[in-house]
Amino acid sequence: MYLLTNARFLLDRGDERQGLVALQQAMAIGREKGLVNFWGWRSDVMSMLCAKALEAGIEVEYVQELIRKRKLNPPMPPFDKGGVGGIEIERWPWPLKVYTMGRFSVNKDSEMIRFTGKTQRKPMEMLKVLITLGGRNIKEDRMRETLWPDAEDGAAHSAFTTTLSRLRKLIGHEAVTVSEGMLSLNHDYCWVDVWAFERLLTEAEKNNNAPIDNKLLRLYHGPFLCEEEAAWALPLRERLSSRFVRCLRVRGRLLEQAEKYEEAITLYQKGIEADPLAEGLYRCLMACYHATGSHAEAAAVYHRCRKTLSVMIGILPSPKTDGLYLKIRNNSNL
């Protein structure tokens, strides 16, 4: 109890290093003794400390089991000064996890849900739409218009009711709440990668001078619902990709201005790994290599960009990218 209290006070005042030391010692005792309760237990405080422990990789299995047994809800952000909330903690033992960045995958109780049949595809499409529209207080009418735009009201309502029932059966009735004709995903039950990504991206945009959070790069496995061809997915996909690339470019330019080219190169490389179709990042990387005299590397980046765009989406680099390559080639006699 002393160690947990000390960890809380240290973290509250911003002493991250010593706070995590105390938290590590406390959770180690809890694991060794199998503790799931003690005098002075406060669920809100323990929720915050458990989230912090998971974020730092402290006694992960014990902390996850503690959360399950005490049925702790994830903390609402921000849980400390400059900290993040439970929604960013992928290690929290969420009953349901949904991955949408670069792929679509749904895990219930750590098991991937298979949805190959026709009766499952429409419920999964409903889940995708619900996430795309924000996941909270989405009117039934809006869902119906998106999923069954050509159906009569009666038929659309019937299809909506049936599909919703199938969705809740697949992912859990607790996952989707219905109130006054509006649908929401239960934020205490579901973890969705795009929610965490958007919060971290917003934080990064607010503080351009801070280093890019590695969690942001880890979450971006590619464009939002990249295999979904429906028109309703395009605006969010394009907006997120644009914000992500812009964020990396802004941070990278600051590093370039400070002549920290190696750091900028590392950042652009991570961005390209996350989104191989982000042509603007290829140009940034080419420019960095050119600035450091690594002309051959700059040319290699161009050819990689050209090949990737051609193979993956059947297009050639833009005139802007071609122009930069020609400038580098002419200046370096490649």
C-alpha cells in the first residue's frame, strides 16, 4: 500500500522515473503474493496505476489478471500530467479489440473472430460503419442510409434490426449499446486502434516540438480500412493518412532545420514503413539523403518509390517527385 501510494504521488507530480520504480516494486509484491485486494483500495486510482504499469510493461500478466478480477474500467484521459488514458493502452485486457489501420481484424477475448460467411459480412460492415462515423451516438437513420441506401424504410429497418442482432451476437451484447434510437460502441468494453491513433495524433499536432510517440508509429500499419472500397470509408481514410504524413513532415522539417538529418531520415523511414504509399515522405527522405551527400541512397529511395507505387496501385510518381530525382541526379552526376 505504501509503494502504490508513493507511486501515485510521484507520478502525479511528474517524477516518472521514481514513480515507475515504486510501481514496479508494488506490482512485484502483488504478483508474488497473489494480491487482488487490500485495505484502502480505490478503483479509480488502481485503474490509473494499472494503465501506467501496462504502458511501461510492468508485470503485464499479473496486472491484466488484476484488472479482470476486479473488473476495472480503463481510466479516462488524461490520467496524469501529460499522460494518456486507457484508450491508448492496447495491453489493457479489453474483451474486444478492433484493428482497422492497414487491415480489418476483430479479436474477442484474445481470439480472432472469423467472418467469411455472408451472414457475418454484413454485421462486420455495420461495425466498420459504426467506427467510421465515430462510434458514439450514431442515429439509426444514418446507419440505415449508409448500409441500405436504396431500401424502403420498412425493409431498411428490418435489415438494420437483424444485422444489429447478429453483430451483437458475434462481438458481445455489451459491445454495442442502443439508447433512444442511437448506437454506440462501449468504450469500457472495446479498444479500437483508430481511436487511440487519433488521440495520439491530436496530441502530436498540438506539440510539434515534442518527439513523435513511438505508439503512434506502431499503430499506423497503413490506411484506415484499406481494403474497403465503399465510399463511406474514403473521407476518414484520406483525412487520417493526410494528417499522419503531415505530422511526420512537420516534425521532420524541424529536425532538418536543426541539421539533425539522421533523426529526420529515421523518422521518414518509419513513416514509409507504416505507409508505403505516402509519396510525400519519399521526397522528404530523398531530400535528406541529398543534403547529407548520400546521393546514391537518395536515388535508391526514388526507385523504391516508383516500384512501390507501380506494383501496389498501378501509378507512377508525381512530377514533383520526378523533378526532385532529376535535380539530385543532375547535381550528383548519378
